[in-house]
Amino acid sequence: MKVFVTGVGGQLGFDVVNELKKRGAECVGSDIIDRTDENYIKLDITNKAEVNKALTEICPDAVIHCAAWTAVDAAEEPENREKVFAVNAEGTRNLAEACKKLGCKMLYISTDYVFNGQGEEPWKADCREFAPLNVYGQSKLDGELAVSKTLDKFFIVRIAWVFGLNGGNFIKTMLKVGKKYDTVRVVCDQIGTPTYTLDLARLLADMIETDKYGFYHATNEGGYISWYDFCVEFYRQYGLETKVLPVTTEEYGLSKAARPFNSRLDKSKLAEAGFQPLPSWKDAVKRYLTELKNNE
């Protein structure tokens, strides 16, 4: 199988390429940065002509689309909004239309931010009650619609609270802060589950080999937690004695973008389709921190 992966400079794309290569798949990666890697092309997904040319030449069996604008607060800045939608919506549409011409399948990575983040019930994978709270969420929803309205052979996988080796994330940020200060403040009223990109990459590689198309939710198992719970646990595992103070989103008050209180994703559809659920988030954190220390 030949797979084209976008966003390989980011956390998830990096792990997806490595997982595919382990399985012996022929893999071509892309991003907007200059690199000299073998089987890599520089590609601006917002340029429709470039996308058509690249995919026509590569002629993949499948596309795994990991590239995205993910800076949630920066997306709220008026000068950035056009770029956010160009990448997350129009760039995704360009890829979907190219996939349609080639007859290849497409897997699009989305987010719990397409929902309104209210209540306590986990969001079902096939829920269509969309109501994004911010620009990022709306742009990712527009990307979902571009894929689902253009293609029949598609997977849309919503994830949340992502952490991986290749790039910045909450764990890396809070470890730096925790080493510098005796006390940190972390929100305790936003509830969800983390997603380790290494584990997710294995699932996506499994998924793309099938024709079990549709919408899925994928985060690590182990129950729903708050960002506060998450931080307390990875500080404990890392050996940091920094005190973590739970605060409400209102008390924290630093975000430009509205954040969902309810990021609970119902992942039951994965098992129903025969896919292996991701390991527990505590186990994922343990493995991740080991990798971080090995790379220090």
C-alpha cells in the first residue's frame, strides 16, 4: 500500500509515518518546511494546483491528513482567521477533491472542538449536533464537511488533548513550568481524555488498511479526567514535587478562545468496528515520559 501523509513535521504525522514504515508500507510525507528526507515533498495544501500535481504524481492508495492549524488562541486573532480556514478547511477540501479524482481513500484528523463542549454526556462518533465554540473548531468542522461531502471512501477521526515526542504539548509545557516554579495552576472543570500520538498512529495504520469508513473517536482509555488530574499524574510519574492548584476556567482566565468543558468522546464505535482501543492514558504517560527522558 502507498500512503501519502500530510503534516509530518508535527506530533501525529511524525509518528504515523514511522508506524507505516515499520509495517512495510510505501510512504510519502509532506509539510510546508524544507527537508532533505527521502520520500518527502514540500507541499502547501492551500494551493489547489500543487495538491493536484503532487497527488497525481504520487498516486497513493490512501491519504492520512494530519496537517492543520492547531494554535487555538492564535486562531482568534483577526489577522489569522483567513489563514486558519485556508489551511483547515480549504486545504482539506483540496486534498479531498484530489482523492476523489484518484479514487483513493482519505483519513482526516478532527477534534472534539466541533461540538459545543456542554453537558456531561460523551459525544458519540456519529453525533451531528455541531456547534463549535471558537474559530479553530469551526475551521475543523468545515474540513470535516469538505471530506464527508466530497468522498465516499473516508475516515474522520476526532481526537483530543494530544501529546507526542515531535513538537510542543501540554506535558512538555507543564514540565518546564513545574521545574521553574513551586506551584502551578491548572484548570479542573474541563473534562476529557488525552491522546498519545504513538498509540493513535498504530490505530490509524490499522484503520487505513480497511474499508470500514465513517466517523470515529479515538483517545486513550482509562476514564475521563480534568487537565488538573492529568498534570498531577504526569508530575507524580516524572518525580516532580511541584504543587498543582485546581482552578476553574473562569479563575484561570488566560485563553482568548473559548474552551469546551465537555471533551468526553465516546469511543465505542472503534470496538464495534473491530479496531483495538488505545491503551490507558496512565500507561501512555509512563511510556511517553520514558521516551522524553531518553531524548533529553
